[in-house]
Amino acid sequence: MQHDLIAQARTWLAEDPDPETRDELAALIDAGDTDELAARFAGTLQFGTAGLRGELGAGPMRMNRSVVIRAAAGLAAYLKAQGQEGGLVVIGYDARYKSADFARDTAAVMTGAGLRAAVLPRPLPTPSWRTP
């Protein structure tokens, strides 16, 4: 179990694009903190009515760039399967820490998948994104 957990964390570490969360995860691996690693690798964040939400940090049970990129790839695949190839995805973000990074990553995934992406020009409160 412990060996599998460390292997899973190392695989995640190798694919993490963010130096901050890479360093955080590497420190947990080096310290052999299996309790914390188990909490971070116990599953994945679930997309709920408020979107993806969770504590910032490394691993699939935390909010981070890797999780956002994976979620964006899933959304892009869904949109393409629905015949939206070349469609426009509007991406907003708020003033929370890392929100702008998450928006840029989402836009990069969308354009890489053949969709068009428009990132709103500044942080806005979430309710202002709602359509009537």
C-alpha cells in the first residue's frame, strides 16, 4: 500500500506543471508523510454545483493546475463529442489565488483541443458570469 501510494505520488509529480505544487509534493514524498499523501490521493475532486472546489495544494484531492488541466481536457472532449469542434468557450476567473492561472490553463487546453477560447479581461465576481 505504502509503495503504491509513493509510486502514485511520484507519477503525479512527474506530470505536475506547477513548480510550487511539485515542490510541495516532493517534500511530502521525501518526508515519507504517508498520512498526508493518502489524504491527497484518496480519490479526485468532484465537480459539483459550484464547479471544482477544494483546498489548494498538490494531488488529485486538492485544487491545482493539474486538476484544472484534466477537468478542462474532459470538458473539451465532451464539447467535441457534442459537435462543438471550433466552438467558443468563454472563461472567467475571480480574484482568488491561482484563479487567473487556472483560466489560462483552461484556455490553453481548449485551444489545443480545437476549440476557441476567450478569457475575460479581468477578475470578476462569479455571479456576474451568469447568463440570463
